[in-house]
Amino acid sequence: MGSYLGLIELVLTALAVGAFGIWQLRSLKRDMQAHKAREDEEARRQERDDG
């Protein structure tokens, strides 16, 4: 049983790292979409003010 503990720890660590990576990528994607939406809104506002 003791020989499996290292393998279990390795698998759990890999899962934790993978989950953290996915979480960060999703957060980055959400932030990029929000940034683009703000830029688009600012461009529309600027276009309206110039017109």
C-alpha cells in the first residue's frame, strides 16, 4: 500500500495543477471579453460624440 501513496500523490497533484490551469485560462478569457466590451463601448461613445 505504501508504494501506491507516491502514485496517488502524483495523480492528485497533476489534477490540482490541471484544475488551476483551466481556472486561470477561463478567468483570462472572461477578462479579455470584458476588456473588449469596454473598448467597444468606449469606441461607440467616442463615435457618437464625434458625430
